[in-house]
Amino acid sequence: MLLSLVTVFLLLGTGQAQRTTPDFIMEYFQRQLQQLEGRLIKCEQDFQHFSRRMYDMSKEIHSETSKMNVLKSEVKGHIDTFALLLDRVERDVEYLHNKIPDTVQVDIEDSLLEQQVKEAKLKKTTVIPKGKDCSSEVVGIKSVKIVKKAGDANGSWMKDPTKGSAKIYFFSGTRNSTVLAYTSLKTFTEPNSTKKTEVIRLPFPWHGTTHVVYNGFVFYHNADTNNEILKVHLSNRTVADRLLLPGAGRMPAYSLNPHTLLDLAVDEMGLWSIHADPDFSGNLVITKLDHSSLAVEHTWDTNCNSRDAEAAFIICGTLYVVYNSHYGGRSSIQCLFDIHDTIYTESIPVLFFPKRYTSHSTLRFHPKDKQLYAWDDGYQTIYKLEIKKI
């Protein structure tokens, strides 16, 4: 800096006599400031360019990460599907291994072998015995009785068929943890019935309208899970057992009731679950459960699709699927699946329900009463079935 000032004074002394010293110094500093300003502008441009490159790189990395997450989810889905299919294959292989006798080094005539094959085909679905009261099929709906209008638009109500009790259990809404119990149907219909109500608070809320009461326990879908079934004792409100149902919870069991991911049912043979499988075009899958341990006894893939279905019920191991329209029309039974293969489902006509309101959120079959306890747009109704001996 000192050298620069000396140079300035020398220049003043030799060739810049006509210009004053302060003017020359100002011009010099202005030039220096302009150069500095130019460098700062370039630095800012370089910084902006660098920031843009960093933003583009960050955006590209985020895009690639999103693609990787999608691929990861797809791979996980394929793995889960493969595991489910593998589990089913293993169950079928184990079942065939246990049921087919060892015929090594046994000479059997061709006619006898053919007869055994025919008998095996007829009995291949008879995994669980029917029981003495299971030689019948539904051929019509005789009548409908409107019992009451209470609670939300969706819900379910039922009796415990194993106890012989007249108690009515009332589940209102698609997510709740409070069950109302009435001593009888007459008490339920009385105007001041709430004063005679037993309030049962469950340890976890339910999801959908899938619950059943059986043998002093309530079985229902845990609201905070996709496919967990809880077994809760009605007397002490404690969880007695639980089950993660394989394959369930990935789509609604019935497309017209999207809040129901899996359904539960009771018939003369015991406890069942119903769900739809997206890997089999949305067809329904029924599973026989051991009500004591909640163990899976057997699973069947049915030919009944969940599309336009609103509810279903099971009688003597036969699944009856009820269909409707999105606009609320006349409900009808249009698909059957018999695990024992004793009903010729192709020849069964469409069975129509008496036209009421919109659609059913639940249909609960009572094996002893031979009636359906239905929830029809907030109306609690009872359908009397016409059942014929096979």
C-alpha cells in the first residue's frame, strides 16, 4: 500500500501536475473497488451455480431413493405372497401325505384303483365332519321382522348359540370398545331398555362389524391391526387368546362394506373366518378355527368373489355370499361354496331377500334359531330362513 502511494506521488510529480492529489486517489480506489466488486459478483455466481448443482444432486438422490423404496415394497410384497403360497402348499402336501395311504409294493387292479380315485375326489374336501344337524341347505328367506332402529348405520347384534341364553349382544359402529348386553329380545325392544343394559368394555377396540359371541367369549378384529383376531372373556374382559390370520387384512372382505377387512361367523360346526384374497382375484377365503385355541384347522379358496358383496354367513360348512349394488338395492344370495361338496351349487337359483332400506352391514346366523340377525342401515332385523333337508 505504501509503495502504491509513493508511485502515485511520483506520477503526480512527473505527468499529472494538472490533477489534484485527492482526485487521483479517489479514482484509484474506485478502480480497486470495481475490481473487488467484480470478483464478488463472480464468487456469488459460482456459489449459485454450486448451490444449483447440489440441489439437482439432492433431488436426483431423493428420486432414486423413492424408486428404491418402491422396489423394496414390491419385493417385500412378492416375498410375503410367496411365503403365503408356500405355506398353503405345505399344508396341502401334509394333508395329502396324511390322508393318502402308502401303496408301495401293493398290487391293485385297475378297476379298483379307479374306484378309489373317484372316492378320493368325492371326499377330498371333507376335512371336518358335518355333524348330525348338518344335512340341510337354504332354499329361501321366509320373512323379515324389523325389531328396532338403534345405534349407528353400521353395526351387528347377535345371541350366543352355545349357551342357550336369551341375551342380546349389541355392537354399534365400526370402531368401538363398548358392548351392550340385554337380558332378552323383549328387553331389547322396550323403550327404556338402556336402564336394563349391561355395559361390557373390551380391552381393545374392534374394527368393522366382524364380531361373534360364542361359548361365553367375544371374538373380534382388533382395530389397531390388519388381521389380528382377539378372543375376550365376557365375564372378566380379559384376552384369552389371539391369532394373526394368514393372508387376511389386505383388502375388504366385501367391497360394499370397506370397513370389514375380515369377517367371523358361527354355524353348527363352530367358528369360522372369512376374508378376500387379492392374489386370487379378490375371491373369498374361508378358514375353520378352533374356538378353544384359535388354531387354524383348515382353509378353503372359494369361487365366490368379494366384488359387489355386502355380507356372508355360513351354515353347516356352506358359505352363502350376499350381493347388492352400490346404490342400495335388493340383496340376494348369488354364490355358494360347500366344503363337503354335497350341494350342487350350479343349480341353486338366486335367493332374494325381502326389500328393505339400503344394504346389510352384517348377517349373523343363529344355528339353533335358524334365523339371521341382520343390521340393515341402522335397523335391527331378523330373517327367518327356509331350510330343506338334503
